[in-house]
Amino acid sequence: MSAELSPIDRAKFVAAKRAVDYVQDGMRVGLGTGSTAAWMVRCLGELVREDGLRVTGVPTSRRTAELAQKLGIKIVTLDEARWLDLTIDGADEFDGDLNLIKGGGGALLQEKIVATASDQMIVIADVAKEVPALGAFPLPVEVIPFGWQTTKALIEETLVSLDVLGRDATLRMNGDSAFITDEGNYIVDLHLRRIGNPRQFSLVINQIPGVVENGLFIDICDIVIVGHATGRVEVRDINNGTVEDGQIDFAANENLFAEF
Ligand code: 5RP
């Protein structure tokens, strides 16, 4: 069955599989959103069902909540959990300092709140997500629907003074209508090509009235687990300055592929 997975799914799966090794009995865990995070939820669900692992999940989107519930993972809201031991999530890009762009799936606001409320954030990614500088992936900015065109114009005006290579801003669509986030907001995607100073960029953009949050995660991620289609996994820990190499055996995990 694993042979039927695309190379990218194999890479996502092995990163996810390695990440759940960090989940210990009794932990409160933030559950990310996206296709890589969905693999992680499946791996976690298996540990809950097969090994009796006790874990409380805080999902970062309705999609993830539905999947976790279906797989038998106990979920609560962040208000119920208050603080988490660990969050595991995907990313659209990460750089050498483990700063991220997130929000390709539209869940950046809840993802950032949940990751910030965690002792540790682990990002799981296929190797294609690594970049020398953030910004090739369009940066999602969540904005309030009220006056969104004015907010977008203010963002565009602000971009002129920031160190970026591109300045196009587009409203994210879902067919003929605006894409609506789980919080009822819109997303403006910024096509910046390269962000010279992500920390400054994030602070400045968040000052604009109408902007709720942006998809830059600065100094939030502690560990990136990079998956390769061959089964190789690299664990990069920014706090310890360590890089570990490992290998995941696809044959030992066929039951996970058979389920989906
Ligand atoms: C959702 C996200 C995702 O983590 C990001 O888009 C990566 O998704 P995928 O794992 O499907 O490549 O930020 O808002």
C-alpha cells in the first residue's frame, strides 16, 4: 500500500511518524492543519487505539477536529486546556532559523494561537518546504471582512516601505466567493517573493487596522522534522543546535496506509 503513496506523501508521512515519538502519555497536544498534519493525526490516533496512549488534543481547525474525533483522539478547546505541552503542525516554508510561513490551508490564526500556547512546537515538512529566505510562498494575512478593501489597500501601501521583492496582494477565493476562515475572516495573500526581514515585516503588518494576524511564525518553532520520500527523516533542533538522521520503515506501517 505504501507503494501507492506519492513521493510527497511518503515524505510527509515519515516526518509525521517521527514527530509522534515526542508525544508522551498524558500530554496536551496542539493538532495542526493540512495534509502533513493529517498524517500526524492518523499516527497519533493509532497510538491511542493500539497502545492506549492517553492524550488530549487541541485542534487548530474544524477539519482537524473532525479527523481527530473520527480517529478516537479526545479533543478539547484551547480554553479548556489553557496551556499545551506540545504542538505538531505543518508549514508552507521554513528557513535556517526555523522561522515559518504558514496559512496555506487558511488556519494560520488558530495555528499561531495554539503554537504560542505550547511549551514546544514541532514542524513536520517534506524537504521541498525548506527555503534560504522566506517569501516565495505567498504570505497569508487574515483580515476582518469589514472594510477589507481598505485594509488591503493599506497593506499594499505599507509594502512599499518594506524589504520585499514583490508587492501583489490578492483576496483568497473559494470558487466565486471569498474564502472564509474558521473565525469568519478573509485572507489576503501577499506575493512578496522574498522577505528581507521577516520579524520586522510581521510587526509592521500586524499594526494595520483590520489585520488580525499574518502567517509568519517567528521564534515559535523549536524543532523541524524533515521527511524524504526514501523514508529518511532529519530532526533539526534549534535550541540544542543538533541534527539527527533516522529512517522510517514503510513496511512496518502498512496498516496506517490501508485505513485511508
Ligand atoms: C494550514 C497550514 C499548513 O500547515 C500548511 O499549509 C502546510 O500544509 P500541507 O501540510 O498540506 O503542505 O499552515 O493553515
